[in-house]
Amino acid sequence: MLIQPPPIPWPHNNVGQRLRAQRRNFYSGFNSFNLPENAFTLLSSLPVAELKFAQPDRRNLLAPVLLAFLILGIVLALLLRFTPHRTADLTVTHTAVYPVHTVFKSDSIVVGSQHFEDDLYVLTTLRIDDRLNLPLFLKDFTATLTTAEGEEITTSAVEQRDLANVYTTFPDLKSLATEPLLRDTMISPGQSAQGMVLLHFPVTQAVWDHRRSAVLNVDLYHQGQQQVLIGRGSETFPNVTKVPPTPSSSPSN
């Protein structure tokens, strides 16, 4: 029969016992540590520094705002100084009227069978001064005659291609004409253009003389319509010889 020796304790068991003993001694030291009764009162009475977080400095916005308003005012002043208040200056320097009384006589023996027609040609010399910093382009010329009764008659200026036919029909009219102011004329900035505008109204000279007003309209391609009054002070009345009616049906003065 085999006899077994008694078990020998492992070293690590002794180490564990020693560690447990040290731990008990460590915690038991806290039980013997007694704080004074007024310890917490003393701690609460100590001054505590107030926590302050650094904040960025606030910028004063008054100066930038005033500077912006100052710059805006300077810009507006420059615009008002260098931008013209009107597009162009229109001036009627001279006006001549040429009345035409045309009688159409037929071979009929019936009393009152003659027919007649009254026309009035107005030759207006117009001057246009460009007040913009841009060129002006003339598009069209029209005129509105307001009679003494309030009737408005609007007409368009005679085209350049029709001037020769008008002068051939009425030779005396050509002697009153000057260099025409043509459509599509360009006026450079700061410059002017002047010329004749020939208008035709189907009225007598008496209707023209007793008119309420006569307005010349100048249409520009990019700046709209400009108006000028044809005043009575600019008019001259030529001595036109009246030709008696003839048996033919062609018109005569």
C-alpha cells in the first residue's frame, strides 16, 4: 500500500493571504481618520474665482454704415452731374406755309359741277441738339394739328423719295424748300442736326391760322418720342400766285 505525503501549500496561496491582509489594513485606516466638524464650513467660505470665458470684441458698425452712405451719396451726385436731364433739345427755327387750292373742272354744263380741294404744305426747319452721351437715331417725323373746333389731324412727313414729285407738281413750293432732315439720321453726342420737315395737311390756310396748336413729333429709335410746338412766331407767308382753273381735270394753284 502506497503512502501519500501530506499536501504542500502553494506559494501563491500565501501571497494572496498577505494581499488580503494589507487591503484590510488600508481601509481600516480611513475609519481612524477623523475630519474636524467645521471642515466643510471652512471649505465653503473660501473664495472661488468666477469662471470667465474669453469673448471676441464687438465691432462698432456705425463707422462702416456711415462710410457706405457717404460713398452712395457721392455716386448719386456724380450720376446727377454727368447724366443729362433731357434727351434732346428740339427747336423750330423757321416755318413756311404753302396753301394750294386745286379746282377740278369738268365739261359738264351742270351748275356747281366743279370740284375743288384745299391742301396746305408746311415747311418746318427743325434743329435737334443731342444732350445725351449716346448717339441719337431719327426714326420718323409726324405732326398733329388741332383745329379751332378741337379736331385733331395727324400726318406723317413727306418721304424723301416723294419730294421730287411734290416739287414737280408745285414748282413754287420748291423755292421755299431747304435741305431736308432725313429719317435714319444719326446725331453724335453733343452734336446737332438741322433740316426741313415737309408736312401736308388737307386744310385751308384759314384753318391753320386759327388753329389751337400744331405739334411736331420726332420719334427716336431708342429714346422714344420727342415733341416740339410749331409756334406762330416762326411762320412766314410767301406770295403765291393763284392760277385760275382750266377746263382740264389736272390740278392748278
